[in-house]
Amino acid sequence: MGEHSDALSLDALLQGWDGEEIVLRRDHATGATIIIAVHSTRLGLAGGGTRVKTYPSVEDAIRDAQRLAEGMTYKFAAAQLARGGGKAVIAIPPNLDAAARDDLLRRYGALIHQLGGLFSCGADVGTSDRDMDVIAETGAPYVFGRTPENGGAGDPSPATAIGVFSGIKTTCERLFGSDDLAGRRVVVQGVGKVGYPLLRLLRDAGAELTCGDVDTAAVERARAEMGVTVVAPDAVYDIECDIFSPCALSAILNSETIPRLRCRAVAGSANNQLATPEDVDRLRAREIVYAPDFVVNSGGAIYLIGREVLGWSEQATLDHIATSVRETLKQVYALSDEQGIATSVAAEHVARQRIDNPSEQA
Ligand code: PHE
């Protein structure tokens, strides 16, 4: 889908990105390619997740790292955290075995260590808190989100879900004048690390839930535990609902899917939901409210920084996440109304303003 960039040359990739630096390493033992993209260190040294995935080409992987790193810059800025944006992508060959994967992660950790703090990593799609333990063997102290047994704050995904939940409530308030979710219909795409705990929060709030995922065991578990309606992975776009919540893939809002949507708003955790910047205009033309991804999904980043850098308590951090997402999203909606601009553009304005006024950062 939209994630595949058409035969982009390295030159075009570098021309088309306003980030600071890319560290590129071929791991000959596995055939993997490690890409660390540092988008901006204006607010501080860079931080970001580690995405481990198989890509059609190295160029696609670089493009993904660039876009994800840019998203992290905006995410930290919008959340008023004094961090720069970066992202690591490890493009692996299919069927990499577990032992080889661990060794690869250790070499990745050594690379992070070598960078001396320029980039601190955490988990993302394809990595877990256990992986962070392995990376920290060689990458310490530049690793966020190790397991609690190893002294880390653990998997930040449940905290991300709390932020998404807050974003959904705030968006319902905008649409319906009330943030009460009782009876609201929500479709969740992806019931993984964030989608699953999000479903629980929505269920407890009385929402009517539908979900889809290629992982049939995961959706079955959700159905058994919560009685949610399960649809085929590709059918999520066609379901009539109040909120469509993408919690799986990038670039799912594109020229093919947007005409199919039957929701009032989109608010989910996936990074880089818009395939292209123009896709937000397609949503606007259909009067679908778009809650910008890097605002809605900032809970995980806030959690890791709050717990591991700022020394906040668990409860204080979770409370801060809900408040931060709500207040930033309200500001974004207000700016979008005032200036008649798309919400994604408004969110970038809010983030840029915070980058230019770093004294306001936590
Ligand atoms: N990967 C998650 C995100 O995109 C969590 C994360 C945040 C990991 C910050 C490391 C640093 O927000």
C-alpha cells in the first residue's frame, strides 16, 4: 500500500527530507540493514522507537525511518518534552531465527552506544520490552522501556492506549458536545500492543466495538473476553461508526480507503496514518475529523520520558498523558477552526511553536 515508495533513489530521499542525519549500517551476518534517522535535535538529543520489519527495499526502509523520525520530533514537541525526534528501522530478511535476531539486536545496541547519546531507542512495531533488555546489554544507557525486572518502565503501549482513549473522548466532545462514550460506535483496526488495551478502556466506557486484525488469534481473544464484533481485516474501513481508530499500520488513510470510510472521525495510535499530506484534504472533503496521529499516540513517549527521565510516579504519568493529549488536541482543533486549516497542519503549527519556544518544555 502507501508505505511502498516508488523506486526512490537515495539522492531523492535525502533531498526530500529536512532531517539532520542518517546512520546506516549493513549487518552482514544476517543481511539486515540498520537505519537510524535523527530528524531534529533542536529540543534535545533524539529518542524514538525501533521498528523491526521486512521491507520491499532498503530505500523503502530509509523512507519509513525518515517519516517516523519526523513524527517523533513533532510528537515530543507537541507533548512539551525536551527531546529530539529520531527513529530506528531494522530491515530484516524474512524468517530470521530468534538467536540470529538477538545477536543482531546486540550489534544494534553497540551502534547506539557508539553514538554516545545522539539517539536513545525504545520499542515500536516489531519490538518488545524483552528486546530492549537484549539491546541494553550493549546499548546502555541509551535504551528506554526495558522490562521492570531489568529496571525499566516496561512496555509503554498500555500508556499509549490511555492517550488514544483520551483523544477519542476529546474528539467525541468536539463532534457531539459530550465526551461520554456510552453507545458510541468505535472500530479499532489492529488489536495488538495498543489496540487491545484500548478496546478494554472503550468497553469499560460503554462503547460499541468492532475490530479487525490479520492476527486471528488476537481478534478471537478480544471477542471471547469482551464480546466485540470481529470483521475481516480489510472490512474495517466499510463499517458505519462514530470513530475509526487505526492502531496497526502506517499510510492506511489514502485515496483507496478514504472514500470507503463511514466514520465521523479518525483517532488512533498508528504512526504516519496519512499516506500523503493531501489525504487530510480528502478526509476534510468528506467532513471526517482527523485527530493527528502524533498528538493522539504520544502517550507511550510521555510514559517513557516521564517514568525513566523525569522520575514521575506511575499514576502521575498516566494522568499527565490523558491531560496532555486532551489539551493539545483541543488546541489543535481550535487552531484548525480559527484559521480554516487542516487539523494535521494545525498540529504541526502547535509543535513548531513549541520547538521555537523551548523554555515551555518540561
Ligand atoms: N514507539 C513508540 C512511539 O512511536 C514509543 C516510543 C516513544 C519509543 C519514544 C521510544 C521513544 O511513540
